[in-house]
Amino acid sequence: MTAADYVFWVFATATVVSGAVVVFARSLIYSAFALLFTFFGVAGLYVLLGADFLAATQLLIYVGGILVLLLFGVMLTHRIYDLKLRTEKTQLGPGLIVAAGIFIIFANAALITEWPTVGREPAPTTKEIGRLFLGEYLLAFEAASVLLLVALIGAAMIVRRKKDA
């Protein structure tokens, strides 16, 4: 095994183990912090695949935005409402059956797929994504940015609306 293989197994194990902690932890705080390691593991796997843009996006959006928002929401609201941040372990049997079924389907698809033995080496994708955004998909990119801007302004207007009724 090469060093890259060991790095892959470290990231894969960290992702799977921390994902299991997210699902099976009884405390919501533990689940949220385990989600941090899951996101970092997925970003590491993206780096190994040569998808540098996806890895940076994973870190910036999921770790830097979504997870921080989730942690602040959990930590600030549990004292307001005097909630117990414990999860119930219900429906464990049906959940395990569904998870095993999905695993069998994915494993079967991976085993019957003919994988190419000689392929291209992973290469950085940022230049190609930038070229496509500013070339072939410029109109769609700008339309999506205007739509997101309108949604942001609309959300701000809804929040700032005075309650007259």
C-alpha cells in the first residue's frame, strides 16, 4: 500500500466513524461536533480525488457556515426553552434494515460496474469550473446569482416587517 492509500483509509474511517456518532449519539451537542469531523473527512476525500474546488466549498460552506449556524442554534436555544438535548433511539430496527438494503444496492452496483483500469490522474478542477462559469454557463450562473439576491432581500424584508395585526 502506498502513502495515499493510508491517507484514504484514515479519511474514510474518520468519516464513517464520525457519521455513526452523529446518528447514534444521544446528545445533540455530541452529534453536532461529530458532524464537524464528518465534514472534514469528506473534504479530505475530495482532495484525494483531485476535486479541489469541492473540497474548498465543503470547508467554507458546510464547516464554516452550516455547522457553525447549527452549533449556535443548538447552544443558544436549549437554555431559552429549557429543553433536554437528548435524542430518543426509536425505530432502530427499521432504520438498520433500510440502511442495510441501501448498502446492498450500492455494493451490488459497485461490484457489477466495469471500472476502467487505466484512467486519467486526478487533476485540479478549479480552472475548468471557472472557465465554464464565465463561458458556456455564464447566463445560468448570473440568473442563479440574481435569484439568490432576490431571495436574500425577500428574507430580510420578511424579517424586518412590522407586525401590525
